[in-house]
Amino acid sequence: MATNLVNLDALIIREDLSVRSDRPPSTRLNLIRTTDLEAGNFFYGSLRKPDFQRETSNWSPQKIVEFLKTFVEDELIPAVILWDAGENVFVIDGAHRLSALIAWVQDDYGDKMTSLKFFENNIPAAQIKAAEETRTLIAKEIGSYAAHKVAMRHPETSRSDIAARAKRLGILGLELQTVKTPASEKAEEAFFKINQETTPIDPTELTILRARKSANAIAARAIIRSGTGHNYWSHFSDDAQTEIKKLASEVYNALYEPQLETPIETLDLPVAGRGYAAQTLPLVFDLVNLANDIKTPPQKKANTKKNVDLNLAEDNTNYDADGTKTIRFLGNTLKLVNRICGTHASSLGLHPALYFYGQSGNYQPSAFLGMAMFIKWLGDEDKWKEFTEARARFEKFLLVRRTFITEIVHKLGGRERSIPWIKTFYEKLLGWISSSGDQEDIMQYMKNDPDFSFLLNTKPTPESNTNKDGQKFHRKTKSAVFLNQALEHPNTCNLCGGLLHRNAITTGHIQDRSAKGSADFANGQTEHPYCNSTFKGSQYRKLSADAAI
């Protein structure tokens, strides 16, 4: 079963829908044949998709194979809808269908020549894995396009099914419909209506499409592809573009390196889950908004004609004319991310296994954004010292009760509803621990709290109870076993006693350099970057061993 989607976004170039030539539209477009989609073909060279269109990366390897089997067996496929803008031809509906066919013809499932150039040779391992899986499935069930061309010349040495299919491949094609309108605004309206009527666009993605020229949308799109892919920032100066790509790459690496592999067999986990998944863009967009104090609009489904019409107007609240605002937004996002993870001097080095992953190893976006909101609050209230002094007890409490955040999400709702509550829970927990570090006292505070007393009454069913005798361990169960055992005796910071994550460790002097402490092995210890750079000082001493986890 595939866990990764196939990225076909490079195969049709994006362009502003309003860019057009004086050449009149053609009336002869009615069918696309496979030869039209070969690299270097004139028709393929004129294909474009609107710059606001969602990424072409939502199909699994199996779905691509199923579509191609439908095509080569000449079964019914809905027509692709195009708008002839004169010089170029824009895909209004059917970008995934057309891109899947292009991928087969050019043998590029997100990892070959066109994709490598598009992503500047920076292709995630998960994307390569999905491409390889697709290519293997196609070779087995259909045969490559190149194999079909060989079969035309040498049928006697080719696989029988490929040789038979190659004879009729020349008459097969995707049927076309053309939007009859001279105006790019009308073509854009047609795009939204058609796409909402078939597969409704994700609410967050619709918000980004509407705000596509805004700094937060550009910043989010830059981050999810580490500054590569389509340059939504191409109208800015060269210097601005360079800075945007640099900052976006830094944020991406901090969030998504190392890449997540399942089942989980290491505590070396990325703080933001998979960098190549459906949830990536919504999470990053919310993070950018949070870092820049932009209120994320309520998420409502836009699957009716009335809602589609209302959503066509572009949101220019944070419009960026020259890249200055996008750079600032990316910089603020990097500052917040650096507080959460990494080796920057400000980093608290929060351990992702404790804060952002559930007991079974499932990544929890709401937990990540809730903690990010809490980190912002710590800064606004100047509570870094208080949190660091309480951190060992704070994390000891959470380690024993790792289901609490999951239960908050289940009880109070996903995303925008639960995120503020997670932040509030952390605020109250810090206050309870600062008042009394005794675990029984903390539980009593919680019992008397009107917002979170419900957590004491929840009894989550262990996932293992759902497995039948004689079965192999489920992937999630394997992750749960590893995380449970690995977190029993975690490495901790020698200053605050909190958990140490591999990507957020610094080596500090036991006797400080200012006091002429040596650089010998015996005078070194592992610490969080923030503890090493800021918390440690003559007025702060190592917390007592009793507080350590």
C-alpha cells in the first residue's frame, strides 16, 4: 500500500492566466494524442496551467496506473477542458489526467529530467520512492511508453500484450473541450466552478489560491518545496528571490529533516511530520500565519455554487509588491521554528516524540501548532526562565500522560478549534508546576479546572486491543512499541533536565569558559542550545537531580 503521493507538478508549466498573445484562439483542438505529449513536441511546449492552480500531486501510484490502464484500454475518460489563450493553451480541468499521461510518455513521475530541473535537483526521498513505485507498477501492469514504441518496430521480441496494444496506441487520445471565452477572468471563474463541482478544493488551499499574491501564501508555497518548484515570487527582484529561496530552504530543513520513515525505529524525528503529504501545505500556511500574527480564517467547505462565486475574489490583505513582506514573513517564521528546534542559540530543542507524535507514532499537526502558539506566548510574557526551570517536571508530567493532547483534540475539535486549547493547557500546566512541582498537587489542580478536568476521566483504548491473535504487528503498533520503550530512559539536558533531541544538542562547559573552564572531555556536557547560551550563568545553577526526568 502506497504511503506517498506522486508529484507531477513539473510536467505542465504554470503561468499567469492573464498573459496572452494577439493570436486568435484555434478552433481545431479536439483530441490530444500521446505523440503530442512527447518532449519537444510543439503542442506540449504550449501547454500551461494557471499559476493559482493547486499542485498536481494528489494521486497515488495505484491511481496513476488505474488511469493509464483505462486510457490504453480505450475506456471512457472525462474530457480535458482547455482554454486557448492564443500563444499558450491553459488546462482548466484535467491537469492530473493530462499530467499522468505526460508522465507515462516521458517516463517522469517526479524524478527525471523535467522534474529534476523544476525542483533544482532537490527532490525528497519520499517523492523518489513514490516515482519508483509508480514506474515498477506500470512496467508490470501496462509496460512503459518506450516499450510500446519498441514493440512497433520489433513486435516479435516484445511482450505480447504490449505488442498488441502498440498497434492501436496511435489512434488513442484524450478528448478535449474548449472554454469559449476571450477573457482570462471568465476562464478563472470556469476553473473554480469546474473544480469545485468535481472534487472540492481543500478549504485551506482555496484560501491560499485566493491570496496567491499575498506574502503569507507565497511564503508557505516557498517553504513546502524548500524554495524550489514553481517560483511564485518570480516577479520580485533577483536579490529578493535569492533571499526568499534561502529562508524557505532553512525553514523547510528545520521542519522536515530528517525525513520521517515508518514504522518509527528512531527518536531522530522531524518536528513537522512528513514534508511530502497532503497535510503539509495547510500546516505550513497556519505556521506562517501564526508566526506573523495573522488570524487564520475559519475553514468552511466551498462546495456550492454560491460559495464558489463568493470565493473567486482575490484576498489581497497581505499583498506583496516587491518581496519585502514575504521576506519578513519567512524571517519571522524561521525565528519561531528556531525556538522550537535546531541548534540556533535560541532553540529550546523540544523533543518531537513527546510533543508532536501520538503514542502510536502518528504525527499530530494540532499539537505542533498548539505548542508553537505556546512558544509565542512564552516570548510575549517573558517566561523563558520560568519554563526552563519547570521543564523537567513539565515533561515528566506529559511523558506519563501522553494521551492528553490527543484527547483535547478529540474533545474540542480539530485544527483551529483545538490549537488554542492546547496552548491554554500548556499555560495552565506551567502555572500549576510553578506553584507546586508535586504531581499529586498538579492532578488536584486539574481536577478542579473547568476546562480540562475531563482529561482525568478519559480511558483511551490501547491500540493493541484492536489486533486479532495470530496477526503480524501493524505498522502503528511497531511504532508504539519503539516509542514507549525509547522514551523510558531518554537523554536529558544537564542544565534543565528536559528531553534532548538529537538535532538540538550543544556541548557546554560544566565550569564555564568565563571562569577559565577547560575544553577537556571531563568538563563537557550535553545541553539544549537555549540552556547553553542564555539560561546558564552565574545566577543559575544546574537544577537538582530530583527534578530531572
